[in-house]
Amino acid sequence: MSADAQPRSSPVPSIERLLQAAARRGLIESFGRNAVRSALRSVVEEWRVGFREGAAEPAEAHGLLAAAEHRLMAECEPQLRPVFNLTGTVLHTNLGRAPLPRAATDAVARVALGACNLEFDLEGGARGDRDAHVEEWLCRLTGAEAATLVNNNAAAVLLVLSTLARGKEVVVSRGELVEIGGSFRIPDIMRQAGAKLREVGTTNRTHAQDYEAALSPRTGLAMRVHPSNYRIEGFTALASDDAIAGICRLRGLPFVVDLGSGSLIDLERFGLPHERTPREAVAAGADLVTFSGDKLLGGPQAGLIVGRRDLVALLKRNPLKRALRCDKMTIAALGAVLPLFAYPERLSETLPALALLTCPERDIAALTARILPDVARALDGLATAAAITCCSQIGSGAFPTDLLPSAGLRLSPVRSRTAPGLSVQRLARALRQLPTPVIGRSEKRSVVLDMRCLADEETFIAQLPALRTLLTQETNPG
Ligand SMILES: *Cc1c(COP(=O)(O)O)cnc(C)c1O
């Protein structure tokens, strides 16, 4: 019988022996006996499979231990980690939306490490209100009487509807029944809140008298929803906020505006398109206005609700508010971001989200030109790199059709001996496999990297050799 006919076998050090060696290596001290044992078992099992298939070398304790240590360290790495967002979408929901200013992350760290006065009134020594830490700033920046906050804007809308319109009708224009990111749909939120949707008008035209005719004793409130991610153009008409607010006021019904992005300042002063501000909505007569903390506001994920004091008090008494309340880290971050708006002249430096959105094309082009040679060198023979002009999007539903002139790199795979048939998919995958993954935009024949949001040039360049290694070592084309 030839050796090939028999299953290959080789003595493997016992798990007990490996555990003793692991203890000498300090692994048990670092990771705990159970975790080390289970890592060793997995490594030995993988080795057995590989050996049976003829791939693995004979087992030796040192190699198995090293593999187990590598696995334990990888397991303990947080799965959630920084990436380079070079997609060209600045406020990218899948990539965590707004980058926070250092002042906000410092504030988070200070309260996260220990106890803080989250719901404690330092003046009177009694129980306090967690919203109080940001309410004054929200009122000052929006002109509202009162404010509260929950985990995100979807939660804000849910809380408002379920507090003011449970079992009642909510009047909304047919042109505003939006879906945002597939998971937030106005009709679904209505149903969840126990409210009945009462559509008025048509997709392209809704007049004040449409709202007027729809109001009845069954109505809970009228709502306007910012059509965040689309724009209706052509033969259109929309009742103004003032008109709807006036109609609602006569009937004693609340008028609610879901602004979505809600920039706290007029962005036109920064050369960006105008986006309706909460202050404008409040001034036009909205009784409650809801908006996100991590879209154009540039803060942490949160849903902010500003407006009439009596209505905010009702929201705060709803048990749902307890379920949707923000944690201390969110409140700390927001408490550091809101004061930046008191000095709008400096905001494009102090608020990173705005700094990215207002970054001039020539600066992005200069950055691109600086890193092009390093990228070209790393990809030499594998892909060509060319500096291009491109367009960034604001993202998160703000100005869906307005684009920001930007610059970046177009990486186009070439066929060569070193990487036969390198595909766009494989190039994009290698970029994602880097220590700090690079997320670009895959097109038909190339990967485009929009350099607007490249904050850390050094780290980007430092990992380029690793990109080359990934592309040349891996043999199976992706
Ligand atoms: C983004 C958006 C929401 C959802 O806000 P989140 O903070 O993502 O929960 C709701 N309404 C509108 C109009 C939006 O643009």
C-alpha cells in the first residue's frame, strides 16, 4: 500500500501541553484559560484539516501557539473601527455620518470614564433632568421655547406621533411620504405609532386648502416631512409652513415639521445650498420640529425635538421617551458641539463636518497631487492611478441633487504578469482589507477615491506598501 492511500496523520501536541506552553508565554494571563483553550482547539482543528489535505506542515507547538495568539488578539480587536471614507458621500450613513470635533470626543471621554451629573442637579443636590444639559443651547439656536432629545430622528418622529396622534389621523402631503435609507418610511412609522395616515394633495401639488379640507375631529396633527433624498420638479406647488401652521392654529391642532437634516445655521454663508433651519421652521409657526444630530448639525447620533413647551412636556411624560432616551455620551458630545454654533464665523474650522463640506476643490486637488506618486508607485504594474476631478455629495438626504466639486484618484487595473486579470472588485477588496480600510466608489473599470474626506494623509500613505502586498500575494482573483 502506498503512503498516499492512507490518510495522513501526525502526532499533535496535546491541548494540555499546549496550555502549559501558553501559560509560559503569558497568554493565559492576558486572555484567560478558557479563551486560550478554545483558541488552541480551533487552531489544532484547522491544522488537522490542512494536514489531512496535505497542505499543512507537521505540527509543532511553537507554530500552533503563535497562531492561537494571533487569533486571540484578532478576536479582541473591536470589530467597529475607523475607515477612510473616500466614497465622495460626506455624511455617509453606513460609515457613521458626521465626524465629531475633538472637543466632543474629549467631553465623551470625560463622562464615560466615571460618574457624572447626568440626572443630578448640582445646585440643589436633587434629581435632575438629562435633557437640561443641552436644552438651553437648543432653544437659543432655534428660537424654540423648549427642547428634548432621543436616540435618533426616527425615534423623535415616533415619539411625537405616538404622543400626539395615537388613534388619530395625521395629515401629510402625498409628496412627502418619504423613505429614507430603506429603513425609515413615514407610513411605517405612522403605523408603529398607532396613528392613521391621512394623505392630502397629489405627489406634485398640495395646497393649503387640501390641509384645511382634511382636518376633522379625528385629526391628531398635521405634519410636514422634508423630502430629504429626492426632489419634485416641474409643475409643483407646496403650501407654505406659515399657511399650514395658520390653519392648524385655528383648529387648535399641532403642526409638526420633520426637517431631517436640520442645519442650525444658514449654509449659504459657506457657499452651500440653502437648507431649511429649525429656526426658520419655528419662526414659520411649527409647533414641534424634529431633526438629526449627526447629519448637517455635525454632532452625535441623536433626534432633537424643539418647539412649544406644553407639547415638549407631553413628550417627556410618554413612557416611550424613557425607552428612547439618549445616553450620557451622546449628551456630552452634543453639549460640546452646540456651543460651536454661537461663533458661526469659525464654524468651518471648528466643526469637522462643515470643514469637509466646505473644503475648496483646489485644496483637495493639491492633496491628490501630493499622494498620487506614492499611490502610483504602490500600484506599479497592477493598476494605473490618475488624478481626476469628481463630485462629492453631502449625503444623509441633504440636497440630493446638489454636488460639490471635488478631486480624487481613478485607479484602473491593468492586465499584467504579476496580477493576471486584476479586477476592479479585487482592487476594491484589497483596499478594504488594509489596516485602516479604504472605502472608495467602484465603477465599471476603475475604483474612484474621492479625496475630500481624507483626513489622515500620513496613515493613508503608510499603508500603501501593504496594499501592494495584498494585491501581489493573493493568488485567487476576487
Ligand atoms: C434622516 C431623516 C430621518 C431619520 O433620521 P435618523 O436620525 O437617521 O433616524 C427622518 N426624517 C427625515 C426627513 C430624514 O431626512
